Amino acid sequence: MRFFILLLLSFCLSLAGVNAQQKKYTISGNIKDIRSGEDLVGAVVESKALGVGTVTNEYGFFSLTLPEGKHDLSISYLGYAKIDKAIDLSENTKLSLEMEEEAE
């Protein structure tokens, strides 16, 4: 019984070590209105596949840390056309976007 518990504990610790080794990088930037250049406060930047996201601050700035690899980001703001952006994260990345108002 003691051997089984030690074996189970070893297995769990080895899995934790694999997860801890996955590299993570930060994607950050600003989101502005394409016409006025005004910062968009509260724009949503998310990775729906991972179920994580963030919103821009009062300066239109966002920062999101994701695991290394390919990600499909969705950027949205009320009254503006949604942007879908594919990125391949292999280092910290800066991304500046301009959003256009949706036609009524």
C-alpha cells in the first residue's frame, strides 16, 4: 500500500513539473478608434479557446499572458466591427489595433 501511494505521489509531481515548464508570453498593446485616434476604454481582448481575456484600461492599453503557441484572438467593442486576429506567440509581443465603427 505504501508503494502505491508513493507511486501515485511521484506521478502527480511529475505532471505538475510538465505544466510548470510550459512557456508563457505576454501580448500587449493599445486599441484606438481608426478615425479619431481616440483610445477605446473597455474593449475586450480574448482567447475564446482558452476562456481567458482582458479589457483595455483608460488609456486603451491591454495585456494578456498566454501559453506559447498559436492563438485566435477576438477583439470587440460595443458599436465597432469585431476583429479576429491569429497570432503565433513565441516571444512577448506588442500589438496596436485600430477599430472601425460598425455601419448601421
